[in-house]
Amino acid sequence: MWHFDRQTIELLVRVVSPDITEAARVARAAEREPRLLSRILQEPRLHAWLFERPHEMVSVSPHAFFAALLYRVRRDLATRTFTRERDSGRLVLVFDVEQTRRLLEADEILAYLSWVLASFVRIHTITRRVRVRPSVWRTYTVSDYDLGSLLGYVHRLEPDRRPVIYRRIGEVALFQSGVFSDMPTRTDLVRVGVDAYQRALAGGVMPEEADVIESVRDSFRPASKAFTFMADHYLGSLRSRVFTAAR
């Protein structure tokens, strides 16, 4: 579920317990026990440190940074019955936080969502040659953040290679609709994201991913809301410095 290196885990332990004398031993225990690591990521002392020095954790482990923030979202939504969202430039109250709260209760889903956020700290562009027909190849340049290039690329691939790209399309739509929720295309992003996750499942994602992907597909809007709440309440102006896509 968590894939943090020893350096990251030791940093988390030292932030949560600065006076501890056996940080390395505790880090090894947390590395073996996901529940212990989850408890560390939920510590208020860690959250306070992240708000003061966000770039230090982002530089070491974006995944850990966003996991801690999503745990904070889960904690804060536990006492809320509504959130404020923008609609055509106006702030409106939305009474639908229960679905987001339930979605984040599953640590494996929270871990996946934090990995999705972390994957947009650095955007990658790749160039691939795809066979159009026998003896005829075409070169595609694909950004793992640009929906247009991903949608154009996926249809050129053999069916067994499409699920991982469809999953990425779903992740891009989820990220954009949540972190940049004031985008005028948000409704279209939700539709594209749900459809992409469905195609990934139908094509055969990795078995260990299927349950999480299915849950996110079925709760796409609540997942998007978790990103919106995190970005609005904890990132603010930082989002344009943390995410390459915002520059």
C-alpha cells in the first residue's frame, strides 16, 4: 500500500517524535507494518510541520506529503456537513461530504489517491513509435498530463496495452477536476474520467489494482471533492509551486 523508502519513513518518525532515540528501529517497524505508518501520517504534529515547511517533504516524498494531507482532509471532513464550492464564479454550499468521508476511510484508496497527486509534481513527456499498419510506423509525443495527447495515443495501441493508459487518463481527469476545480470543463472531465476508468477495468488492469480503481470510478466526484478540499484549504497559492501542471 505504502511505498516509501527508509529515508522518508525516518523523516516522518523524527518529525512526529523529535526526541526519540531509536528512530531507525521505529522506521523499520513502520516499514513492515502499514497500520503503524498510517498512524504516523495522521499525527497532528506532522501536519503542522508540513504546513510550515511543505517543500521539504515534497522534495523527499511527494507521496508521503499528499498522504498526510488527505488524512487531514479525512479528519476535517468528519465534523463538516457541507463544503463551499465555486459555481460560475460564485461560492455555493454543497451538502455531500458524506460520500467523500466514506471513500477516504479505506486506507488503500487514500494511498492510491495520494499517489495520483504525487505523480503530477513532475510531468513526463515520452516519444513512442506505434505501428499504424504493417511496415508503417508513426511517432507520437505523449504528455502524461495532457488529455488530448493521451486520448489520441491510446486508440493507436494494441488492446492489451490500453488499460494502463486509460487508467492514466482517468487520473488526469480526476486531478484536473479536483485540484483545479474552477476549470470550465469540470463536468466534461468527470465524464471522461469515469469512462476512462471503466475502460481500464474492462481491458484488465492489474488484479491488485482492480478493487481500488473500481471504487474510484464509482466515487469519482467524491474523490475529486477530496482533492478540491485539500487544494483550497491546505495548498492555496502553493498549488502553483508544487504542481508542474499549474505553471
